[in-house]
Amino acid sequence: MSSEMNQNMCLPTVFLNGRLMPFEDAYISPLDRGFIFGDGVYEVIPFYDGMGLRCTEHLQRLQRSLDGLEIANPYTIAEWEAHIGALITANHGGNVGVYIQITRGVAKRDFSPPVGLTQTVFMMANPLATPKPEVYEKGISCVSLDDNRWLRCNIKATALLGAVMLKHAGNQEGADEVMLFRDGYLTESSASNIAAVKDGVILCPPLDNLLLAGITYELMIELARKAGLPLQIRRVSRHEVRAADELWIMSSTKEVVPITMLDGRPVGHGSSAGKPGALFRKMFSLFQEYKHGLKPLGR
């Protein structure tokens, strides 16, 4: 590791293949299929002072991603929780995002996945950088782009080059995020789910193979229904998005954030254009209330 990287990075304790170790001692083979092919999956689970945001649901989605790539899960949910708890404790707790990555393992470079490999399992606990308060007050800007990623976006795979290049294209246009459309219908952003609001109704794209089943997205839908907020799960057209009164993005690290500018134009109408809307503020409040009721691992 270069001296410059050492100076710019805190070297925490990480988990690699069953052991906790200092970051600088963690090495992975260059023949790992995760490095060669992006042949692996990942998860990011937020923890607030040891309280996980739907940790079980994240681990269940990890299982679905592994199943999608036909990689065996090395641990049960209880074992995952024990390893995650030990990792958080080793890094002194606080608000962290636990990153999990599992690859198919190390093998001679060959496109055909070998049978019987030992998975490479890596975890790290990074400080949870939720948006600053002004982001919730002012919102973010997006540009709309065609979704040219693969057709299995429901798998949380490590091969993220399509999303990386789309996010890069949005950044080059001065936007905070990108809003993706496939065949004229909303899918998601480069790394978040998106919902629209029109005439007091929350519009949510269906969870199919074209977008990831976001844990925060599913939580938002659950909270909205419990609060009696009108909600429809259906395909949302580009025209509806551009005519929306409100737009939001949702993810484990961003929580729920308003989009106030789309393609250089304010979102919404009249005096509320370009400002976070009333339903966003309601959803933000519901989400924060939910966080206060989180429980420690294993409870």
C-alpha cells in the first residue's frame, strides 16, 4: 500500500475469510474471480450505535443474490450476525455501514465457473456518512439517462461498471445523481431506488429484474401504507416523472432524500417548485421514527 494511501485512510479492523485482522494485513489473490470477472455479490447494512436497519432483510437479500449467481452462502443468518457484531465491536461501534462482499473464489482464469471453490468473504465497517441536514432541506439534482445496464439488476452484484459509468455521466453534467429509464419507464438511480408523487399519490416502480429490491425502498412502502398514505406500485413513465409534484431517492446510506431539480428544471409546480414537498417531509419523519425503534443484533 502506498504511503499516500496510508496517510489518507484510517486502517480499521476488517473481516476476511473467517478472521478479524488489521486492514493492512488483508490480502486477496489476483486470481480471485471477484477481481478478474466481478463474479460476486455484496451488501451494505447500516448500523446506528449497534442497531441494524433491517439486518435480517439485508442478509435475506444477500442470500437471493448468491442464489442468482449460484454461489453457496458460507454462513447462516445467526453466524453472519455474530461476525458482524464482532466486526463492529472491533471498530469501536458508532454509526457504521457494514460492507459485505462474497466472491466465487480463486481459480484459473476461465469464463466457466468452476465447481467446488471456496468463497472469498470480506467485510469492513465504514463510518456511516448519511446526508448532511442541508441536503434534506434543499434536495439534490438529477439528470435522466437511458438505463443501459444488464437485465438482472435485481442481483446485487459487484460488477457495477454500468452504474459507475452512468453516475460518471451524470456528474459530468453537474448533477448529484442520475435517474434511469428503460423503454420509457422509470427504473432506479445508479445506486438508489426512486419514487414519484403526483396529486398526493406515491408512485413506486415494481420490483422486477430491472431494478434492485431496495431494503429502504420496501421499508418506505411499508411505512407509507401503515400511515394510510395513497400509494401505487406500477410502471411509471418518463412523462409522469417529469410532471411529478415530488421525487425522492432511497437507499440504506442516503435514507430518504428529495430530488428538487431534474434535467436542469425544478421539480414540482408553483410556489413549491424546486423545494422538498409535504409528502417527503412526512416520509422523512416516519423513517426517523422507525430508526428510533431499532433493536440490537439478535433481538
